[in-house]
Amino acid sequence: MKVPCNIVALISGSGSNLQAIIDAVDRGRIDGRIVAVISNETGAFGLERAANTGIHAEVLDHRRFPNREAFDRELIARIRSFAPDLVVLAGFMRILTHLVVDPLSDRLVNIHPSLLPKYRGLNTHRRALEAGDSRAGCSVHFATMELDGGPVILQAAVPVHRGDDPDSLAARVLEKEHVIYPLVVKWFCEGRLKLRGDKVHMDGMTLDSPLQLDSLDETELAGFGVGQAANE
């Protein structure tokens, strides 16, 4: 009998992507269980989301540590204590050092609100609007030492509308985030998704370019609706 995938989530804030994954687990769409949520911020609403679902949640305040390396040593020790098969960065606003990235190199994923490699880092929606882009979107990728630069797995695009501001564009992109992140977690937990070297493999095939949400078969998307996670 297959053992469900153990998932640890790292958060810093609202945790709406965490909620999307929780919902997909609860609906039986992901063959896994979130065994722990760790936040570096004491007031992160994502901690309440975890507590409401009976998921172990804890705070590791980065301000208590003298430097980034000391924090990461404790963080990786906490993560390892839960024996995760997968670690998801769900709005974790810390740049991780090799102390965390290296041990988790093939099981650490992140979501970023742009169509990578465009607009790594912050203020992605403002930058897309300033550039006059006709499309924006989001990407799920394996996390590496390069900021928002790991191999991209799946992307979803949205049109940029006349009159959009960063907030309106962000809201539309967030709906897509709530679809593609749980979907990638599902694939990983099913053993369909792997990282080999610097290449993403899906169903045994090397991806030459990221998968696109709008090109997926409808059977892949069953149970992964838009807007199921509250943006709080």
C-alpha cells in the first residue's frame, strides 16, 4: 500500500496558496498530508489556516538568530524532523542559503507571480504593467540557489486588461496560483514529477519547456477549480 506523501509548508503571511493545497488534500485530490506548517512570522494568518485544519504549526522567528546561516541551520533541522517527501514554499519571504536548498534539492518547490524568467524578485505586477505586457501570470518551479531561477514546471497566464493596476492584476493571477500549485503538488506526490539534474521530468519525459495550464487535458484539471482558496 502506497504511503501518502508527507508535505511541509513554509509561509510568512496570508497562506492563501497553503489553503489551496489544504483544500485539495481534503478533497482527496492530493495523495498526501501536510504534516507541518512553519512560519518565520508570528502573525502569519497561514498559521491560523493550519490550526483550523488540525495541522501542526509553529513559528521560527528569523529575528532571534544572529545571521541567515544560523536561522537556516535551525530551519533545516525543524524540516527534517517531519521527514518530508516534499517542501512547498507558500509565500515564504526569506532567501534560503545552501544549508536548506542543498539537502532538499529535488523536493523543494516554489510559486512565483510572474511568467518566469520574467520579473524575478518583488513587484512583479507593477513591473509587468510598466513594461506594457499583454500577458502576466504565475509559475511553479523547483527552488535552487538562484532567486526564482530554478527549473520551471508549470505556468498559467492571464491577459492584462486596459485599466489594470497592480492589485487588480495580482488578484487575477492569484486565482491561477490556486490552481497550478496544488496540481504540481499532486503530480509530485503521485511520483509523476521529478527533478533530475537541472531538468524537470514529467511522466518519465524531459520537459524542454514549462507545461502550460491552458494546454493541459481536462482530465488533469478535474477537481482543481479557480478561486477555491480565499485570498485573505
